Amino acid sequence: QVPVAHCFGPPGHYKRKFCTVCRKSLESPAFRCEVCELHVHTDCILFACSDCRQCHQDGHQDHDTYHHHWREGNLSSSARCEVCKKTCGSSEVLSGMRCEWCGILAHAACYIIVTPECTFGRLRNMILPPSCVQLFSRNFSKLHCFRISENLQTEADEDDDVDGSTQGSTKDVQISTDSSKQTLKIFDGNDAVKRNQFRLISVPRIAKNEEVVEAALRAYYINDDQQEYELQTFTQQALLSDDVINRNDAAEDSNLGSVFRESVPEAWIIRAKPKDEEVIRIYPAWLKVGMAYVSLRVNKDSTTQTVIKEVLPLLGRQTECPQNFKLVEVLMGSKQVQRMILDNQELILNRLKDIRKTSVRQMNQTRFYIVENSQSIVRVNLFVGGLPPQLSPEEYTNILKDELAIKTNVVSVSHVYQAQGAVVLEISCFSEAERIYMLVKDTTVNDKPLNAVVIPEVMASKIPQNCCPLLVFVNPKSGGLKGRDLLYSFRKLLNPHQVFELTNGGPLPGFHTFSKVPSFRVLVCGGDGTVGWVLGALEEIRHKLVCSEPSVAILPLGTGNDLGRVLRWGAGYSGEDPYSILVSVDEADDVLMDRWTILLDAEEPSEGAENGIAEPEPPKIVQMNNYCGLGIDAELSLDFHHAREEEPGKFNSRFHNKGVYVKVGLQKISHTRNLHKDIKLQVDQHEVELPSIEGLIFINIPSWGSGADLWGSESDNRFEKPRIDDGLLEVVGVTGVVHMGQVQGGFRSGIRIAQGSYFRVTLLKPIPVQVDGEPWIQAPGQIIISAAGPKVHMLKKSKQKQKK
């Protein structure tokens, strides 16, 4: 398979999983790849090989057909084999194979029979095909490419790099107090000596040389023939001096010796015995040939040039000119894939010898590829947000020149989002792209921090006809912090390039990435506030999208989730299988929903103005999807909001959040207010007489305050039956906290006041207001509510039971 680096998040605890390197279970903290099903111990990570899923084209290759991406083990115990239909999972050992794209499962003995082409399985219409995504990522880590937040990442990486194998190795071998055994330090090459990274082995004191070599190779997971290797001694002084690396070969060879001298040296180094000829594998990579590799015998005269000449006929390319090809050495280390083009005159045997001298293990992770020469154009797209809004492209370029010293010969502004204060930069130089990305993180403009996101380019022309990819937004801060697990699950089930974390630049990078996709759907994972945020962003950027009206599904993660309830997505996510959620989204029905614009125009000046000469607040415009409340309802929301801001750590369960709401409500029971005396209401140009109430609520959907029916179900000749797409809002009054509690309990409904499409509310004094759960105190003045632009397309979960 094509070498692709893994994307390791911070170390964590994973129950009932096995390490793919040593095949033992993961009791201690371990790493997992955020993109594929690879789990590995912290001290085994050095031995993991870069064989992750290939989720985009990066200029090295271009596949249109995709093969299954098999990963061994960690299947559920109920897993069934695709071929023989018997169980193939196990919770005792690493067993069974799973395709990382389509999810089919098979026994290790059966999977070879499965046809190699992968069709992406049940979710194929929702997956963004990897062949349609392009991303030049040379200088960026995989975490940057998939926009994975790195808050815990850096510390984990550094510890792991410095002494990962030193500490880990002691865990593998319990140092024996048995006097018949001896413990030896084993290095696998000059690189390990430099870093002082060794592994410990325990062998009998009277072991033969071969047994020690075998144990040393096993410690480094090398399964070559032990006859080809030998151990050299290292004394402690030699270890400390740098001369080990610089000494000439003769001195090194004279250092050989048997393991059994009178005083056993503390450290040994594995060396490969020199050979006069070897068989190497050459991989044709993306030359689209029906074979994985060809084997070639090389001797001490073989150079890169002669190897290319000999390989081409074996690949059926004998008519082509060897000058059009190059040999690339690829090191598939666990953290990154490193490519090096070999010089035409390079002696291949010497190259192999050098690699083994550096590290015997590294030889296991190195491959040689034959590649056609091609001029690849570098184009990195960087989304930069947090800039001042409503400036011209020239003004944005000047800000970037001043703050980031961008080089305009390699950096150009390709897209400008004025309303949002964001630009997309196209950069034709890797090091400049990396420099800007790193610098943006520490830059503020007008006291506002900038943010940068590396975004892929979606080649819309390559998307299959019937494919409607799903754009996923996850708010990891919503509802009990389940967002992180969902991010991980969706990156695994779909292409990670279609999953966006909202705390990283908001919804705009996602919409920009999908701006040329002819047809797509959106899934928002978060509370009602998150849904409002995404719908608001969609409204602002709609005119720049080829698919201007994508349908939106909801996975409710918040506390209220009224919109999620109305569209049948449930009261809140409680750990359902993410795969079945995606199937439900695929089968959901398209419905329309009204959105409303609220104009808040305070007539009185804001307090705290200087010199007593006060400026009135400028009019504020907010969008509303669910409901807007004035009075007691907003006041409770405001108190809850303050409590959450003071101690955010406590608000991580829905149950606790509701408890705080009840407590806040109980404190307000004895309060009496006369809201009807402090406001005036006009509906569709007619004055409306208000009854004696403490709260006035405008509702767009038939669910309020976590699922209560405020309007009530009994029929009424004065009003039409409410619908979410009828262009009308319902106006309801509540008389106080007790009344609200009765509505929540389902014993009563609110007081029906009016129904209409245009409202003007006059506030005579400051009053708490909340729109879709966002509360504030509104100064006296006018509030005008009217229908906003076109109705939005939402996805409603279909009723029929899913077929297993």
C-alpha cells in the first residue's frame, strides 16, 4: 500500500484493545491513530509502520480506483466474516481483518479472497472520495492536515521522542534477580547510540551467541535470518564519546568479540554482516501496474541508474526512457514519511549498508519506489480568520504584510469573506506556508487573535454523479463533552477532510472547502446554539456556494435540543452507534423551516458613557430559529448562563444542568412583575392587548424549554394549526415560574396571544431577552421580528425502523 503517516492524538486509555506491534493488550496509556484503527503502546510506537488510510492526493500519486485498506484486529466479538459468515472477532487476541473504508470484516485466512476494489460500503454516497481531494502537506503534520487540535499533543510527542524506547524496554523485560540470567542493553545502530535509546534483553549467562542475537532481533521486532546479523560490544566510555559515529570501519571491526568474556560489557549493538549481493524489492507505486513490487538482485557495482534500467522491462515499460524515472527511498517511520531521491550514480549496496548502520530497524521501514519524473505544482491553501470585517482585499493584503510579513511573490489572497473577516491564502512555497501558519497562532489584530486552518482542495469535477458528501460540524464543547469521541468516530467512518471541529475557526472553513461541491448535506453535532451558528454562517455565505441550499441534519449534544426533538433526532445524544446515525441521516426526509430576523433598536443610550454625553447603542440584528423570550423566561436563562460562566467545569452533564435551572427558578417564585405594563405589542400592524403576564415568548417550533409544548394541542378557531414552515410565529404568555413549571410538566399550556408574520415590541424599561438560549438585558426601545430570507432545508429523521 501507499505509505501514509499516522495521525497520533494525545496518549489515552483504551479498554479491550490490542497493540498492533507487540500484539499484547493495552493496559497502560497508549496511542491511537485519529484516522485509522491503529492502536499502539507508547514504547512500541517507534516500531509502528506508516500504513494509514490515504484520504487525499498529495501530488505523489493519483488513484481513481481504491482498494480495501485492511487493518488487523480490534473487532467487536460479534463481528461476522464477509466470506465464510462465521464470527471473526475476539476479545482475547488480535484477530480478524477490517477494511478501513467500507468496514467489511473477514478472517485473516479469508480476506485474501475478497475482491480488491473497495466500493466504500453503505456510506459510499456520503463519503468524500479520496481521489477528489488534493492537499499538498509536505511541511505540515498530519494533525494540521486534518485540523485536529493539538492541545495535549506537543508534550506527549517530546517525551515520547526522547526516551520512549529507553523507559519502555524495561517494562518488556522484568529485570531478573535470577543469578543464572543476565540483562543486556541492546542498540540497533548508530542513531540509537546517539539518542541513548536501547532495549533490554534478558538471556541465560551461558547463552550461545546465536541465542543472544535472536533475542536482540526479537526485541526490535526484526524477523530476518539471525545468521545475517552479529553483535558488537560497546563499553560505557565508548558510548559517551561521539567517536563511535565518526570512527573508521577498521576500528569498529576490531571491536568484535564473543558475548562470553570474563567481564560482560553493559551494551551491545546489532550489526548486519556485509554482503556481496542482495535481493531488493522495487515498488512501482502509482505507475498503475498490476503487481505490488518486483524483486531485483543487486551487487557491488549496481547503481541507481542500472537498477532503473533493469526494473522497467520487468514492469512492461521497456520502451520508455530510463531518464524519465527516478528511484526514491521512502522511510515509513511511525511519525512521518520521509522521501529521498537517490542520485543516479549512488551504489545501492552502500546505501543499504548505511541505512543498517544507522538503524537495523529503519531498514525494515524503508522501501524503494520507482517514480516517473513530473513537475508538481505546489499549492497550499490556508484559511485565516479573526481579521477585522468589511475591508477590501487590498486592505486585508496590507494587514497580512504588516503583521505576518507575507511574501507576495509566493502568497496570494484567493478568496475574501468580508462579512466574517476571513481570507483564504494560496501559497506556492512549503516553507512560507509553514512559517505563516505558525506565526498566525501568536498574532492578534485589534486585540483579536487570528486563527489559521490548513484546508484541502476538493476537485468537484471528479465527484461521482450520485455522491452527495456529508459535511460534518462537531462542537466538542456541547453537552457533556461527548464531541471528542464523535469527532474520532466520524473521521474513521468518513473521510477526515469532511469533518470540521467548530472550535477551530467556526463553520466557515468547512463551507469554503465544500463551496464547489455540486450537492452536499450538512450534519451539525451540538446544541441549538451550535445549529443556529451554522445556519447563520450558511445564510451569510450561501451566495458563494455552488450548492446554495444544502439540507441540515442535527445530532443534539446540548441541554435543550428543542430543534433536534422537533426533527425527531432525539432529546440528546446518549452514545448511539455513530454508524447508525449516519445511516439515519442518509435516509432522512427533507423539510423546510422558517427563520426569523430580530432587529433590536435601543432608543436609550448605553450606560457608562464618557463625559455624560451618551451614544445610543447601534441597532443589533440576530437570527432566530426556535424561540425568543422576554421577561421571566430570559431571566432564568441569564442566571443559568452566569452560573455556567463562573464554573464551566461543573456543567458537563445534562442532569446537572437541569438541576441548576430548577434551583434558579425556585429563587424567583415569589417575584411578581408586571411585564404587560412594561411592553407594548403590535402584530401585523395591529395593537394587541396583553393579559397579566411575566413572560412573553415567540415560538417558531412546537417545542420549548427542552421539549415542552407551550402552544398546546387543543384546537382553536382563532388561530391556524402551527407548522415550522407556515411563515407564522406563535405568541404565548406565561404568568410566572410556577406556570412555566406546569408547562414543563405537561399539566398546562401557555396563554395564546397571537399569530402573525411581523411583530413590533416596544420596551419601556430594560428587560431580559433571550433568543435560542442566548440571553442578555435589552435597553428600552423597539424590537422588530420579521421573516428572514428563504426558508432553510432541514433533515427530519424518517419514521420507518432501520433495517439491520
